[in-house]
Amino acid sequence: MRRASRGGSVAGGVSARRGSIGGVPRALLVLATLLLLAVPPAAEARRGRAHAKPTTARILLAGAWAEVRWTDGDTFRVLSGPHAGRTARLVGVNALESFGPVHRWGGLPATFYLSIAKKSAAVAAAASVRCDADGRPDGYGRLLAVCPEVAEALVRAGHAMVFAVDGPPDPRLVALQRDAQQQGTGMWAGGAPPLVPTSLHSADEPELGARGAYDRVADTRTGVTAVRPHRRVYRPCEEVCVGEGAERACMTYVPFARRYRDRPACLRGRP
């Protein structure tokens, strides 16, 4: 074995010469560390935004080119074209809620699922090519849009689940979801409970209509969703769960009016 020459380097790249590490004066390393620690949180936040992936895209929407901005994994705002000013909802899939840490299953914290939700808009924007829409609105007045490439990209990456409401689920999407679940991709990193609550409504909400209060639950094996009527009054930040043991999946109730203003304590955490 060849011995190191006098004054040369030793294992780990640490110089034998005192006062330096890897040939760099220790004083410079200490100064660099102090400078990094001195970076204010606001600057760190700006740095994170600078590296954020874009959420805008140019797509062919109902036969006309339009600029859109994805606000989360299944919703976008139309910025130009015949439908400018409208909000559109993706048909066939459902992304996790991005307004706060409200999903939980598989032993992973709610902040994990929020971190997935926060990245879903960029996944959707990157896959945006074309969307079909016939002008029909959903129950919230949003334009219903069918975007095949976006839906497939989201499901493949574990950023959305198959979500059939008024018709049968797309078999191709169900197959892609099964693959993502088996690989533990995205939201399936903590496992795939058979049922997941996707929306909650308290019995004291105004404008519920004749149907009254209900929760919607998605079957992650088939992509079929079901409405579960009830008469319960939920408290803000109350957790509503389905299933037991390893199959348990939960969602935290937050009334719409408090999702972005006067936010309750359960929404103040960060991913």
C-alpha cells in the first residue's frame, strides 16, 4: 500500500495541513456557513418560488387556443380565448385539496399529502395539450373539461385519483392508477385504502338544496364515486374517516368560507 506523502491529503479529502479542510481555509468555510444561516426566511421563500415549475400553459380548448393557469391538479383558470375568465374543472379525475393539510391515510401525516397537492398544478400544466368542453357547467358553475393527456399524467404520477361521477370510469385511467398504487407513487406512498373521502358537507351549510348534506367517497380500486347523505353537523377541523385499521382514510372538514380567509388552526401548517 502506498503511503501518503508528507503534507499531502488523507482519507476523506481532509488536508493534513492544519486550519484547512479539503484545501479550503477553515475560516472561509465558517464564514460561508454563517452567511447561509443568515439568509432570512423571506429570501428562502423567494428562492423556492424562483425554482417552482410553471403552472400556466397554452392549450387547444374546445377547438380554440387559450392560455390557462392551473390552480391545482384538477382546476384551471382560462386567461384568453372564447372562455376567458371562466374556471374549468377536469372531468374523470380528482386531485388532492391544496388549500391545507386535510387528507390523511397510510400512517403518513397530512402535510405529506399537502406537499403532493401543491405540486399537482405544475404536473397538469406540463402535460396540457388539448381539452374538450361543451360549455356545460358543474354544480359550482365551472366549465367541465376533458383533458386526456393531463388526466393520464396526473394519475400516472400519483397526483390524482380516478373519479367517475356521472358515468363509468375510464378503464385506461383505472389501469394507470393500479400501477401507481403498486409502485407507491405520489399520494399512494402510504398505501392505497379502498375508499377515500374526497368532499365533506356539514348539515348546517347554507345552499345545500333539497339533497341536503352529503359526503362524497371515491373507490380507489374502481374509480367509482358514491354520495353518502347524512345529517351531521361538522365542526371546523373535525376529521371524518372511512374504513378501519390499515384501510382507514380521513379528511378534515373546513367550510368553504374559511379555506382562504379566517383560516382555522388546522390549515396553518405548511408542507
